[in-house]
Amino acid sequence: MIIGIPRELRPGESRVAMLPANIAVWTAKGVEFLVEPGAGLAAGASDADYEAAGARLADRDAVFVRADVLFQVQTAGANTVNGAEDLARLRSGQLIAGMMDPLGTPTIAEQFARAGVTAIAMELVPRISRAQSMDVLSSMATLAGYKAVLLGATAAPRILPMLMTAAGTLQPMRVFVMGAGVAGLQACATAKRLGAVVEAYDVRPAARDQILSVGAKPVELALETEAAEGSGGYAREQSADFIRRQQELMTEVLARQDLVITTAAVPGTKAPTLITAAMVAAMKPGTVIVDLAAERGGNCELTELGRTITAHGITIIGPENLAATLPLHGSHMYGKNMETLLSHLITADGGLRLDFSDEIVFETVIAHAGEIPHRGLRERLGLAPLATATTHGEQL
């Protein structure tokens, strides 16, 4: 079996699907790797490093022609800029795994099915204990939460920790994190380590203990939140009345903050608007908002993706692909996720086997043998259920 690691095409994408350390584990077991020259440079991995790990270098066309399996960070679907170039390179019978944004762009499943490839969307890895080490969303959210604090600290007119100096005492920054998922909790922990006074809010009642565990203070609003948590630990989309009442109660909380980090997102839908323009106007001048939901439309009404703007004296940052700004550790974590996926699929004789009775396979494969086996995507695309279940234990 030959696994191909192409260089990422999307502008600004500096990560690589596997680092030499990930590849060395499998070349020692007889798996062959083809790596496009320059694929890992931004992540600190030279072509010589890949060759030392047992991989061979090949140009992009050769990687796509010769590889049985392709691992990417952003495949077509997630890469809306030039992902179609790689989609045209795929051949029937190949397996491709990477981030595909299938809930945001479900038609990508149809395109992969028409190409005759097996497509594994890494965003759909179920949040179960045995799949934790291949959960790319959690890996990348960890980095995004950390980096959001640094972005906010750089843009803020004050420092995070309290300092007692000969010139007087400098009060600590007040940091407020909206959404206590992986990114939010990491933001809380990072801000706390840097000396800030940290508060956090999440609609899910279960998040209270998690907020406390990272040293932050939970903010509690007078709202009915029992139905706020959906499957897999994600927040459930809320009604317009709920969000309006939440915004009213949140205005007072926001008015006392120095840095606000928003992280609230629901898979496959536009991010909820948690901070309206009127709420921004009521905040203290000099406050900074870092909107980690910018790629899904933003939690702040004024957020502009990929830009830093100022409104009413408030700085609003709408970062895009934030994990890619940390390419070394982004690739380290992503590569480990892909290495774990490979160990889950590979057979003793070096082949690949898809067992659709396995929840991980069942939930992540969005195209196979010309069909779309994923139930949720079939519903989104308006397709009838498959007449027969996909074969269990199918050998590729």
C-alpha cells in the first residue's frame, strides 16, 4: 500500500497531514509513503527529514497517480479556494482522508462519490473515548483557543497579569470566554496562566464543572438550559427567543470585560449571534473581541472574516484558519490523529479494511463505491436511504 502526502494547496495553510515521525512508525511496518517536496517545510520538516523517515519524494501528479491512500489537511470541500484542482486529480478506487467540511458543504460527498473514491471526513469523527486520539476538531480547537488569547493580548491596550510596581499597581485584565468547548476551555486556561481574571459562559449546564476545572469563574444567566446540549457534547442550536434573552442578560456582563473570546459554533450551521452591534456599543472603549466562530459567520454581529476592525472603540478580530498559524504543533497533533486513523483501518497484511459496523467508520465515511453511505448527509442532500447496508468488513 502506498500513502500519499501532498503539499497543502490552500493559501495560508501551513500544516502538513503527517510529519516524518508519524511516517517512520509505518515505514518500519512496510507501508510506503510518497511525499510532495516542500510539504512539511512550514511545519519545520525538510524533504531530507521525510527521506530519513523512509518516505520517497514525488511531484504532485505522481503522488496522486500512484498513491492508494491520500492524507491531506484540507481536501476539496474544506479547501474552497482551489480544492477543485485536487478533486480532478483523484482516481476511482482511491481513499482520501482529511478535513472536508461535509456539514457545511454536503455536496462534496456527491463529488467524491462521482469520482469513485472512498472519502473519510475527519470532522465527523465521533466523540467517543476510543476515537479521542483521532479527533482533529478537538486537536485544532485546542490550538485555536490558545492562540486566541495571544491575539487578544497583543491587540489589547493593557497587560494580562496584575503587577505591583514602583509606579503603582496594574490591575489584571478581565477575560470573558463565551463557549466552554475545547477551544473555550483552552482559552480560559491560557488566560488564567497569564494572570488574567477569567470568567466563562456556556449554555450547557454540564460545562460549569469544566469551567471551574481550568481556573475560571462560571457566569450563570437566568435561562432555561436543560435542552442546550446536543449529541457528541456539542451545543444544540437555540431558538431566536432564547438567543434574544441571552443577549439581553449578557450585555451587562460584557460591559465589564477587557478581552472577550467567543467560540460558540454548531456543526453545519451559521454560528449564533451572541454579541450584537448594540452590545458592542455598550462595551468599554479599548475592549478586544476575538471571534473564533468567524469562519461560520461569527458570534459578533460586526465580525469580518480575516480582518481586524474597530467599532465604537472596540477592536474586533475575525481570525481565519487560526490553527494553521501554529504549523509545527498543528501538524504534530493532526499527524497523530491521522496516524491513529491509519492504525484503525490497516490490516495485518498491510491492506485497508472498512467495517461499517464500527461507529468510527460508519460516522466518517461520506463516499464509497459510488454511493453516499452517511445517513446524515443523505438527509441533507434530500436522498432516500440506501436500500441495502454497506458491506461490513469490506476490503479495499
